[in-house]
Amino acid sequence: MTTSIDPEIRYDWRPAEIEAIYTLPLPELLFRAQTVHRAYHRPDAVQGCALLSVKTGGCPEDCAYCPQSARYRTAVARAPLMRVEAALSAAAQAQGQGATRFCLGAAWRDIPSGEEFERVLEMVRGVRSLGMEACCTLGMLTDDQAGALAAAGLTAYNHNLDTSPEYYGRIITTRTYQERLDTLARVRRAGITICCGGIIGLGETRADRYRLLEQLAAQRPHPESVPINLLVRVEGTPLAEQASVDVFELVRMIAVARILMPASIVRLSAGRRWTSVTRAPLRYISSAASAAELPPPTITTRWR
């Protein structure tokens, strides 16, 4: 699968330009975002996307926000890779609740070779056989693994940049920023679409947010999906006591992502349950994102 590059879409946004958009008066920013959204997308359409943790906990990485890291003491219990039948049963449940994309997530730094990877490939084939889009987030991967996922029918691969290149080292030390970019390049070469975004609320500055958006919008082509996450503070992680971010910062991030990457699907992801119900409609104005969810503990939904 290849993605054509629209000559009218920009890939050279600079931080000063992004700041000028990000700091617009909120009504003006939302108006501009919705104008772009309606030019590229149906204004009345959303996509239900369910995420299932198929291998939970025990990750060797030190991502400061993540309760699945083996380095931290959290309430997340380790669980081995699920059986294929259980994963497909969850996919069918999500489909029955309106989801059309199903994402399989595993707490790995790198995708392991052998039986576990073969099991993931079988899950991907099973999800596709249900008529759903299949997405995976499995950590770093090789060219051969990317090719195998493409052959299995994988629709998209999620691999976030998380934050700016400058702030990244304060959040993660076990994987470099360049390694994330290299993984995205392997996914793109395999013909799989990319789901790549970031997180706000990590203690970063607005300048870091501008740089994250610059990095995302510099990819050619832009990521087909751009998830914008709000930090979920979890006891036992280094960021458990991090100060909360005003929900309007989330709105601004979504709106600017929409303007910078007009053809991408902007997905409202982590942190939905921690935002005010009365402020939630502003998220819909900026990106047509919804906070609906499937029952916990392991399945949540993302809406375009």
C-alpha cells in the first residue's frame, strides 16, 4: 500500500508558525480547525477504534508515564501473550459495539521472533477476517517483521514520538528518538499506514509541544492517524505526581494537529475520562473526536 503526497499539504512547518496558530484566540483556532476538517473529512463521521492489551506488563523500557514498565511498582499485573481465540473474541465484542478498527498492544521493547510473533500474525489475520481494520503497537521491529505484518494484512502500526526531541531524554532513556523514527521508516517501507502522535502533560513546555507537532508534520507523507494523548497519572510511575494540564491545552493540541496535518485522522486517545464532561464538546469542535469507551479493564475505544 502506498500513500500519495498531496502537493498542497505542507511538510515544512516551523515552530514559530506553529506557535502563532497554537496561541490564537480559542474561538478563532477552533473555527480554523473545523474549516480544515470539513475540507478533508465528513463533519458527521467518527471511527470507533478499540485497543486490547494482548501482552501486559513486564516491559524493560523506562518510559516515565507507563505502568507496564518492569522498573516501577504499579497495580498492573503481568500477563503473558493472550491466546488467539481470546483476542479475536474481544475483537468481535468491539465490532458489536461499533468499532471498525481493532488495535493489538503488547508491552515489548522489540517484537520477539518465533511463536509469539506468529501468534500476533494470526491475530492480525483474524481481525481482518472479521472485516475490521487491524492495528498493532508492539515496540520496535525489523524490516522482515514489518513485511510479515503487511503480508498478514495489518492496516496500521502505532508508534508514537511521545514528545519533542529535546524533552524526550527526560521521559525515556532506553530507546532513542532516532530509533522511533527508524521504526516508522520500516513500517512505511512495508506499505503499512502509520499511527503516530504524542502525549501532553509530561512536564513539557509549550515549546516542546510545538516541536512535537513539527516532527509529526515533517513526516512524508503525514501519519495517516495522529493520536493525541493526555497523561494518565498512575501511582508507582515517576510521573504519578505530575501537575495536571488544563483541558484547553488538549483542545489546542488537537486543533493545531488538524490544521498542520489536514488529511490525517486525529484521534483522541488516553486521558478522555479525566476531562470535564462540560468541556468535552470542545474536543468535538476541534477534531470530531469522541470519548466513548468500551467496558474496562483491557479494552478502550478511540474515536476519530
